[in-house]
Amino acid sequence: MLDERKLAVLRAIVEDYVFTIEPVGSKSLVDRHGLDVSPATIRNDMAVLEEQGFIAQPHTSAGRVPTDKGYRLFVDRLSSVKPMSAAERRAIETFLAGAYSLDEVVDRTVRLLAQLTRQVAVVQYPLLSQSRVRHIELVSLSPRRVLLILITDTGRVEQDVVELPEDADNESVSHLRAVLNACLDGHKLTDAANTVAGLADRIAVAERPNASAVFSVLLDSLAERHEERVVFGGTANLAAPDFANGLRDVLEALEEQVVLMRLLGESASPSALTVRIGAETGLEGTSVVAAAYDAGGQAVARLGVLGPTRMDYPGTMGAVRAVARYVGRILGES
Amino acid sequence: MLDERKLAVLRAIVEDYVFTIEPVGSKSLVDRHGLDVSPATIRNDMAVLEEQGFIAQPHTSAGRVPTDKGYRLFVDRLSSVKPMSAAERRAIETFLAGAYSLDEVVDRTVRLLAQLTRQVAVVQYPLLSQSRVRHIELVSLSPRRVLLILITDTGRVEQDVVELPEDADNESVSHLRAVLNACLDGHKLTDAANTVAGLADRIAVAERPNASAVFSVLLDSLAERHEERVVFGGTANLAAPDFANGLRDVLEALEEQVVLMRLLGESASPSALTVRIGAETGLEGTSVVAAAYDAGGQAVARLGVLGPTRMDYPGTMGAVRAVARYVGRILGES
DNA sequence: AATTAGCACTCAGCGACACTGAGTGCTAAG
DNA sequence: CTTAGCACTCAGTGTCGCTGAGTGCTAATT
């Protein structure tokens, strides 16, 4: 039904349209690409492609524009991820390697992605539940308040104040700290719930109320609260060419963590690229290219870019994939 | 030179123009405001105002539009800050009171300001140098690395990894921690430099290299690095009416911490409102209304909003002032 | 001296109109 | 199946004239 040439025509249309943001007609198509058939032939092919819903005309007597479905086919079958050049890879590596704290890694990643793709970059912080406890610190602020600090192997540091039901002296705080570290060190936070349950007998009865206050903050608040932390950057790229229409919607989406999370989507297989086109994202005319990144093994979180449906998919996918890999590598090291 | 009525005319022009984003003519001015003179008289006044540079015509045979200079005069002499209603004040208070960590306070403040003013909100984190040390924690990560955690009385928690020149056992880390806390607790970070200098004799010679590594991170890195941390929100408000022109510039400015800092400006007297109009901000057609906020006494940092020159200054100033006050109050409590 | 009525003038915005050219679909021939 | 040829469509552009809001100036009025 769609022979080789028709697919080539679709590919050419997508490529041309992405380049010159204008409807592409049969003539210019034949010229620019090495198709050695006449425009009339192309027109027939285009008629078929249009009938199938891969391309559309903005109005009669205008060239064709790819539809969401057209982009979909292009991404799935007509294009391949464009690998970064050696120079680009080196630039990515050195740029990311200069970061010290986790915050800085994430910040740099956002900037990098935005610059590389000339689009809006979105990066999710490494999930706490996936990472392992490196250290837990308790600092007594006042008799009834302690500061709980959690350090993970992905370099993330989370803190929260715990209000204690009873006064706690330094000694009992120290004891609790020691117990927590002894039991949780190296464990995933997801496993912590089970582990903590078995702690009761190692704690004096008198201290249990305080201990369980700390536990509940550790499990509920810290583990969950920042799960969804997502940052973005490169919004200036929204102002570029034609994006003026859905702009408000996009900006609003960016400021809502929950929406942003949904846009990044859930990973199928880690490190696989996810491409969501147009309506699939819930934002008219907007596509999202995302990937999971990992730190030393398991998937940790996701990152990606958000841009107009009309975007350079192969290049964007290449950039996202490369950045995801290097971020994983950096995080895995520390 | 500018009698009472001419000033009234300017005020009316600003108010009308801000309301109906259209050049305002002599006729509609007389109608809408209770000026009991004829349009012709107003025209004479407008001619003078134009000559003085307070208003301008987009083209001949169009109404007048305020110039930056016109807005300046309006803000300085023709308007007064519009106080928030009791209901609004209550809403602000309860909204901010719900926040626990400093991050959350800042986050909520940004959202609040953006919503209240329907503009882009910008909030600077409390300056470290202004706050006092509540506690310093050292956590040994490996023989050659310790994590330095600084907790301030504004609730801010900063951490950084220190690479040690020599191996350090737990005991020496503990000792260092004790010394640091003993000496710095309750001191301002700005004073810390002096204080630290006197620490040398309390530390064994063998440990001095490690100690000074920690000191330098504490003084240089922590104290300075995040000085300039500024967050913003409400960018969706940029997409609203007519702002489409300078949009790219504004978005770019927002993503550059340094530029953002400059926009917030340096406070004259704390809690005084600063209004910078048009060219004064360095961004064509953009104004900034900012204020310092404090936590229990001294000025801590600044916050404000950024919007089109054509904005409701009295209302915006009222909102900024109110939010600055409540943020200060919240931070002062903790 | 300030205000006002009257009047001529300017010009952005808008609809009407026609022209152009890129692009199409169809048909008939290769 | 491909292609040449041709009639057709229509967005975009430019021209023209009109309208109306708004101005500036002058002369009369207070």
C-alpha cells in the first residue's frame, strides 16, 4: 500500500518541512531531493499519503505538511537517531564533568540539553526510592526538634525538620543515628520500610515515640516529597520562530511539576528513547523526546526536551540519548 | 510649568492606558474621568506634556501613550501604593504559613506573587552572609572526603563535599566538627572569616591541612556560591496580551541568574519599594517592582515582579510590599 | 490669559478589487 | 505505472478609497 517511494516522499516532506517551516510542494520536492520522477508522479503519491492521513494541506493549492501521524511514521520507521559527533560528545562530557554537587549536575544538564537542541529541556532529579542510603545524619536543633539529613549514593541530600513528641537529649539522638545508619546504610529507600519495622527491639522503650516520629518523616516525607522534582530551562527557545500560538499552554505546563512529570512519561525500557508527538503529549503542536538515565545500573529518572511537533527528530533524539548516557555515567561515578 | 490639571491629565492617561492597552485621546479622557473642561483644553495640556516628554503619539492622529518618563512621574508623584485588602492579606498569610522548609517558602512565595500580580515573580534566596550559623555538620564519606553541611537560622541548609588532602579518621572529623560549632554557632557568616583565623591554636598540627580545606570550602564556596540563587515563576503571564515583542529577551534574562540579580537591584533602604521602568531595567518595555525582605531585623534578600512597562503600578507595588512583609515574618519566626 | 467652539487635516484600519504564482487534480497519451 | 498538459484554486500582495478617531490651529468667548 505504501511502497518504497511513497515512504521516501514522506521522509522528504518531513525533512523539508522541518527545515523551511513552509508547506512543501511536489516541484520543490523533486528538485531538492534526488527523486528522478516527475512532479506529477509525486503528486499522485502525495494524494495517497494524504488519504492515509500522513500529510495534510493547510488549504487547497498549498503544499503538504506532515500530520502527527506522519511524524509518527517518520520517527518509527523512516529515520534513525543521529549520533553526536566526536567533538560534541567530548564537549558534553567535559561540560558535565565540571559539576560538583548534584544540583549542579542537574543544572548543567538542563542548560546543555537546551543549548544542544535549541529547545526547552526538562530534567527530573534522580528518584530517591531508587537510590541507596549512604548516610543518615541527625542534628539536634532544640530538645523537641531534630534535623534529619539523608544522603544518597546519587549525591542527593535531603533534609527535613522532625518535631519530636518528647524531649530528646544528645545521647538518645546519637543512639538513634547510630541505629539508623547501621541498619539502612547501603539499602534502597524502598526497602527501608521493611528494615525499619525490625528496628523496634534495638531501641529502648522510652525512646520509641521519638524514634517513630523520625521514622515516619524518613519514610513518608523524605522518600515521597521530592520524588517529583523536575526542573526545566531554555524557555527562551520558545520565543523562536512560530511557536507563538500554544505558548501560554506550554509555559503553564512547565510550571506544573505534575504535568511536567506526565510529559516526561514513564520509561518503557531504560535508556530507550520515548518520542511523543503532538496530541500524544496533551499539548497541541508540541512533541516530547525523553529518555531514562541511570546511575550505575538501574533506571534513576528521566530527562528530555520539549519542542514544536515540527522539530529535527533524529538530531534531537541523538542529543537526548547522548546526554542521558553521560549524566548516568557522571552520577554512577560518585 | 505643570499645573495641577496637567498632572491630573497625565495620571488619567496612565490609568486609562494601563487599563485599555490603547492610545488614549482627549475626548475619551474627558468622558471617563470627571474633568469638567473641554477636549480642546485637554489637547493643549497634552501638547505640553508631550513637549516635556511625558507622553508620546505612536503616530500622528492617534491618542497619547505614556513614555517611560511619564510612568516615572506617575509612580513618584501621582500615585500611591494600593494596600492589599484584609481578605488578601489573610490569604497571603495562610498560604505562606503552610510552608515548612525554606525551599517551600520560596516556592510558595513565587507562586503567590505571580498569581497576585499576574506577572512574572522573582525571589532571591535569603543571603547566607546575612544569616547566622545554627549548626555545622561534618559527615565522613570516605577517608579523603567529608560532606560539610551548614544550617542557618533562616532555615537554609547548604552542603558541599570537601576533598581532604590527608586521610581523616572519624575522631579527627568529630573534633573538627566540635571546634567549628563551638566557635561559629550563632555568628554571622560574614564574621566567620575572622573567627576562623583564631581557630588554628585549637587544632593539632597534624590536622591543620584537613581543617583548612574545610575552612576554605566553608568560607569561599558555601558562603558565596549560592549568594545569587534566584528563582522565578509565572512565566505563563508573559504570554498574555501584547508582550509578544520583547519576549525572547525577557525569557533569556530570566534564565541568567546574574541578570536576574541585577534586575532585582540593590536595595536602598530595606523594605522600601524599588520601581525601575523601561530602559532603567535594561529590557525594552519591561518594568520591575522589587522590595527587600528581612527576617527578624536586617535585610536578607530581595523579591519582586517583572512585567510590561504598562502595568498597574499601585496594585503591583501593594502586592510586592505585602508579600515581602509576610515572607519576612515567616522567616523571622523559625 | 485661559478656555472653548469650529474646522481643516492626518492617517491607521478596513473592505473591495484585481493580479500573481505556487500548487493542485484530472485526463489522456506514452 | 508514469508523465505531459491544462484548467482550476486560493493565499498572499498591492492598490484604491472610505471612514473615523484624533490632532493642531485659529478665532471667538469668558
